[in-house]
Amino acid sequence: MARTVTTEDFYLEGEERFGPVTSFLYGLGSAVLNRYYEVIVEDLRSTKFRKLLDVGCGNGALLSKIALNFPDARLKGVDPSPYMLNRAKKNLARKGFISRVEVKIGSSRAIPFEEKFDAIISSFSYHHWKERDISLSSLASQLEDKGFLAIYEYDNSSRKIRSSHGINEGEWNNLEIEGLKKTINHKAGLIILTLSK
């Protein structure tokens, strides 16, 4: 039985909250994010997965792309914003994926699914997390044997102007999660942290 997720599970003090206006505005930037989503989908092609969880799934744009490109995969997503989830459900329904993709309210620290996943991804969400070690350990506990967790962020290592919405490789160099192998890659303006069993 899935545990009940409460409002306290969604956000910590200082984490960006997406309300009705910011959720709408985020959707306007999807065209810009689209090129990064293509990179993520291409990156996923080099992996094997049956069950994928998207943490911080936002308006569902990336989940739609994954559903289109991986028709046999079982897909789930979580986001702490009910406004973003409402947009995700509408987008997935409009594209005909709502029966194949389940989205629920949750966060990197509070996954409302009991099952384990062989792939967990998060794109452009990690920089918002305040308790990153707790989040990564929580997500690692949701991985099946031989599963992987991939975090995609803007690559501050390759940018002339650093962004608060990006990650520098130095932030991940000393990161260790027991029982997981870490790799860091750079691709098309993204920095990718992969933790695998």
C-alpha cells in the first residue's frame, strides 16, 4: 500500500514553489527545454529500462517524449506542485498518453509509489532541492537491482555566466552514495550525474 504524502513532504523552506502563474509561465519555456529533452531521450536510448520514474516531472513534456519513444515502458512521474501536475495530466491526455503514464504529487524525498524502478530521472529539478543527500538516498532506495538514477542539469562548468539553475561539476566530485557507482558526463550544455547499482 502506498504511503500517504502530506504537504510537509512536498517542499522545504527555501525551495522554489510553482503556483498557478509560475506553472503557466514554465510551460511557455517548454520550446527552449525541448532541445534538452531530445538530448535526454537520446541518452536514455543507450540504457535498458522497463519502469521509469521522472522526479520533478513538471508539465509532463519530457514524460510525453519518453512515452512516444519508449512505447513498452511503464512511466510514472512526481512533482510537488499540484498546478504542474494538473498541466501534466492535461498534456498527457491531449497527446494520448494518460493511460500509459501515471503522475502523482510527491517530491524527491517523498515518492508515493511502493514499487521500485530500473530508471529514475530528474531534469532541471535537482538545483531546487535543499536536502540533496537525503533526496538522493531516498531515490536510490527506489532503484531495482542494476537500476540507475540520472540527474540532468544545466552545465555551469561550460557556461560563461553561471546560473542558479545549473550545477558545476565540483558540486558532485565528492558525492558518494553507498552501494552506487557515480559517473559525471557533459553533453550539449547539460551536466549529467548517473548513480547506478
